[in-house]
Amino acid sequence: MFLATPSRAVAPVPQLARAWQRPKLGQHRLAASCAAVLASSRLRRVTMFWQRPMPDKDLPEPLRASDGLSADAAPEDVFTHDTITNRMPKILDSVLAKLPAEFQTAPVVEGVRRLQEEMRSDAQLKFLMSGSARVGSKSWNPHLSEFIEKGEGWHTAPWWLVENYMYKRLLEELENCAEATSYDPFEPVKFQALEQAEESLQASLAPLMDVVAEAKSSEKVKDALDATILRSLWGNQADLSLSAGEVAAVKGGAVDSLVSDHRGVAVELLSSATDVIVVLDNHGLVSDVTQKDVPEVLQWLEPRLPVLAERLKQSQADGRLRVKAHDFYTGGRAFWELPQDLQEDYAEAVVILKGDANYRRLLGDLHWPYDTDFVDFARSFWKGKGLICLRTMKSGVALGISEGEQNRAKSAHPDDWLTSGTYGQVLAFQR
């Protein structure tokens, strides 16, 4: 199984055979590679040819900050503009406020301040200069060139691209201080979030572990999987994108807050799966996990949830759970542009995409009609055995929501049903 950020609720269930991690530092994609957990001894090498989704239709336009500038802009489009011009710069304010004094050199601070001004003023994008592994100019610049050659800036280039790009630029600025070249600028927030979440974790995961422990029959296993899916989904209600770099509380969630509910298909997929890849996102409710975070989180769990910590450590020791990293998860490309080695990993696996960022990557962060059928969408390009999305809604990109569910959510939250994290989606597809 592959993990992409810590999903304490998913990993304990016995049927999950493999998990992946997708680290980005901070709100989305900062780290140079994404961590992943692998709990299967078999990787089958196959040749696969992925294509873009819905090939018989034109792809929708990407979400951009400029979407929110028109007088009749939808609230979710205004949210996109506000994220790039306000929330993302505030994340960098938080980074500077928590940066150790020895790293607060003039070149670092001035560079971050220039980066903030570029975001606010719609400056033209520029190529990355650092060839270091975690910045990755060699892999990023060919993609950036598509937008730089057209003169696009922070407000006219796709939101998905510039948001990932911001974290790479932040890492590049930190390299102006030799001592900060390997520093995780979101490390202070990660463990602050874990500490703040301790009571919530105890209240939600301790009973969940009891459910898992009692899952002896096939029906009980399915009940445990269902409970785990919901716990994993609603764990994504807090992240840096909404809290602007500060630790936010988790509100919890309920079944009636789901606007898409394919849990039955998801449970059947997981019940029969041999290999499971979980592409994770958040570390301790906020920020994105890096590979080095995994043992630290397990160590933090040991005195608080020892049964869970021991289960995960034992799964790692016997090879059923492994952590793997890949820089695709910190880039600006969509899942239909998956590199060949990940296509091979995905071929025989049920893949769980956890969180809003992974969902946005799946959809290419495009303006799909919200009632687009998820199964039709996935079938048109996804070559793996199965796909499950666990998504708390925190951006204006979505599909798989019926008109009736849209109306229900809009009536209760007319301005922010798509972006507030109030609603969630469980979407599933079996090839």
C-alpha cells in the first residue's frame, strides 16, 4: 500500500495492502518528493498508456485567480483569487514568523517578501534556478516554460500550478542560507497541530481501533472499513490552505455532510484488494508529510495510541507497510500525466487519493461540470484496478455531485459550500 501523507485512520485496517505518501511541505506540495507506504510484496511490471480524461470532449479551463475578478464571479472563483493573493502570502508570513533566528538572514527574508509581492501583483512566472533535489528545476522548468513563454503570471496561470510553484520558490529562497537548505519550514506547525489534535485523536481513533480489533468476520471487516473511510475523510477538514499557515481545529463530520457517497463500492474494493496504494496528504491535520516525518509521528503516537503505533510499526517491520517517495506528488501535473514507474505501481492496485489536493490533481484542477459522472470520468483514463477518493471540499473544483445534492448544499451554505470544508465526497470506481 502507498501513503502520501499520514492517514492514521486508514492504515490500521488489515485489508489495506499497500500505502503511499505525497509530501509537500505546507499547504500542498512543498517537499521534493512524496512519501508513500508500500505493504505488498508484489509489484507487477506492465506497459500502460494513460491518456487525458474524456478524450471525446474538450477539456475545461483550469481554475485561475483571474476567474474571481469579474463582477459576476461565483463565490468559489472569488475564493481562488483570494487564495493566491491573500491566503498563500499569509502562509509565508507564518513561515517567517516561525523560522529559527539563525535562518532569518537578509537574503532569505527579502526573497520571501519579494515572492509574496509577486503573488499579490500578478508578476510573470520565472524559471526555478536551483537544481537541488527538493527544488527540482530540471523537472519543473519544462512544465513552467509552457506558461512563461505565453507571458502568464500568478493570476493567469493555473492555480494548481502556481500553488505548487510557490512552495518550490520558498524552498529555493531558503537555500540562500546554507544552514536552511534541508530545513522543513512547516515543521513547527506540524507538531503543534499534533499536540492540539491529541484530544480529537483519542476520541476518534481509540474507538476506531476497537472496531478494527473486533473485525473477525467478513461483515465486521466491512463495518471497520466503512468507519475507517469516514474517519480518514473528515480528518482533512483542517489544513494550511484555509487557516493561512496557522493551526486550525477539526470540526468533525457526519454522513449527511457527504454530497457524494460511494462507500459501498469503496468497501467492496478494499475487501477484495491485494494491493492498496494510499496517496496521503496532511501531517497532523496540517501541512504535508515528508518521508522523515513518518518515524516521528509513530514515536509521537506510542504513548498516546500504543495499539495503533505498534500495529503500524509491526506492519513496517514485516514488509506489509513501506514508505516510498516520488517527486511527481510535488509537481504541478495532473494524474493523467502519471510517470511510467507510478503507472506500473498503480496497475494492479486499488488507489486511495486522500484529501482535497490529491482530488484537485485527479481533476487537473479544471472547471468540470459538477454533475459530471465520476465513473465515466475515471473509466476514460484510469488504468489501475480501482480508485477511491476521500475528499473534504476546500476548493471550487468538483464532479460527481448530483443536481439535487448541489441544491441541498447550496441552500444551507450558498457562498462557501464548495470551499469551507463543510461537505465531503467519497467517490469510488472499479475497473
